[in-house]
Amino acid sequence: MQAVIFHGPHDFRLESINEPKLESPSDAILRVTHTTICGSDLHLWDGGLPAAEQGFAVGHEFVGIIEQVGEAVTTVGPGDRALVSCTIGCGSCSRCRRGLHSGCSVTTAGGTRSNIFGFSSAFPGGQAEVVRIPFADSNVFQIPDGVSDEQALFLTDILPTANMATEFAEVAPGDHVVVFGCGPVGSLVQQLAFIRGAAVVIAVDLDEARLAHARQLGCETIHPEKENVLERILQITDGEGAASVIEAVGRTELVSQAALYLRPGGVIAVAGVIIANVDLPWALFLMKNLSLRGGLVNPQRHVPQLMPLIESGRLDPAQLVTHRMPLSEAIAGYELFAERRDGVLKVVLEP
Ligand SMILES: [Zn+2]
Ligand SMILES: [Zn+2]
């Protein structure tokens, strides 16, 4: 089968490898119909996240059709359309039982390895024709008839990530919410903040086209190189500051700055991927009773909340798809996404 194989930064190659097979009674084999490139794949692509090895298939956002299941799998069967959580939980350990599949003590081997698809040879990824899914009952969800593969694709990672951030931010009716970033995750955060009852969502980004998209969703927008962010936020919030700031870019300085924009009791939630230390203005946290939350996503916990929003038409994440190409053109897709050419938001690859 064809798969996108990691050989190093800027060195992903489309190669033919053997199809995976069932290895355990709790496994499923999925034939991928749609997969997409994520901002976190770019951390491997640009070398920001050094991989300890080479030669594994990348990709952690994919959906498809179940081809085969082990004898212990009860929730899906051959022929089912299915989506797969990007983080793999065993479903039975104490962390999984608390909804923290990302910290599963079994699949992380006691915290010694990543349990996300496509970041090592332990769990080869879904930018491939076929994927083996460990602990299928815990990590696979059937896609209902009214939901397209492309819509379900966003339930594998970024829609749950956006939902987690609005949950961390405790977005409540009437809130003023600031969202740093109007990329795929930022855009979903904006939509979910409105669904949770935010009165005003203030979107901050350097890209005019992305700001225009945020305005279409009903957001106020700020371009930080053209306007003073603090002044505008104070103006929009009648001098109070925002109830929450959600970081959906992945930059440490935005987490630090967020404290300035909050009202007393405000919350900073980090949805962006940050793999570095953050300097915090702790005096502001103390004086304003602020809090800060972040973490890896657990789609297993969020899919049941989010699927009905897609089914009912209140949320259509497939609007984010700007480019579609065959898996054979994946490398060109990476270059397009990494260079942010051609108004790209999400590139969908079809094996
Ligand atoms: Zn992702
Ligand atoms: Zn577990």
C-alpha cells in the first residue's frame, strides 16, 4: 500500500509498504477514505518536534471503512464507516476511565512514548491506505448516515481540541471571548464559543483573509500590526477585559500577553501546540485571580458531545476544507500547507 513515510524534516516520502494486519484481538483494520494534514504534522515537517526514529507512516487525522476486527471488538464491524481518535487509549486503565486517554498508562508505556498516531513506529499513522487501530472499542466511532466523511474527519482531533479549549475557558452565556488565531482550530473555537453562548468573540490574527472569515462567523476582529490589541479589547469590553482568552496559534508570548486582556477571574486556555517554557506575569495572575489551562486532547470524551452538533447542522466543520488531492500528491500538500499558499486552511488527502 501507499503511505507518507517520515525520513526527517522536509523529507516525507510517498512509499509502498506492507499493509498492517491484526495483531491483537482488540485491534481493527481500517481502510482510509479521507485524511488531512494537521498543524501538529508540521512540527514533524519543520523539525520543531524531533522524532527519535525514521520510517513510520505519519498522520493522525483520518476516517474510513472498517475492513476487519479482532474477536474482542464489539462496537464496530467490517463495512462500518468510522472515525478514529488521534490519541490512542486502552479504555480500561485508571487514566482512560477518567477520560484522559491521552495519558493512557498502557499505550504511552508508562509515559515513555507518544500514543498519538503517526509520530513513531509504535503507532503508524493514517496518511496511508490502511491503518491498524489498537483498542478499537475505545478509539473508533461509527459515523452516522447524515454525517459525511469530511465532516467526521474533524472529530479525530481539531474539533475536540477546540471544544476542550472552550470547556477549559469555561465559556458561558454573555461572555466576551478573545481567540488568538483564525486557522482551522481558531475558527472552530470561535464557532463553539458562540454555541456556548458567548456574546462577543474577538478574533486576533495577522492574516486579512482569515480575519475576513472570522467576521463572516460574527466575530469582532483585530489585526495586531494595525491596531493596539489591548486598547481594542478594552474598548469592546467597556474597559472590563475579556472573560477568557483562548490561544489557538501555539506561541508562548501569546500565552504571556493573555493575562493583560482578561477581567478579574478570567481564564486563559491553550489550544495551540506549545513545546517550550512559557514566561508568565505572575503578579497579574495573583492580582486578578486568573487561571491557565491546557492539555492534550481526548476525542473519546468529546465526540459524543460534538457529533449531534454536526448531525443537526449547527456546526459544519467541512467548511474548513480548502484543498482536496489524492494521497499520491501528499508531499505537494505538505508544501502548500507549510507555506500557507493559496488561502489554505485544510488539505484533505484521498487514498
Ligand atoms: Zn491534528
Ligand atoms: Zn488506558
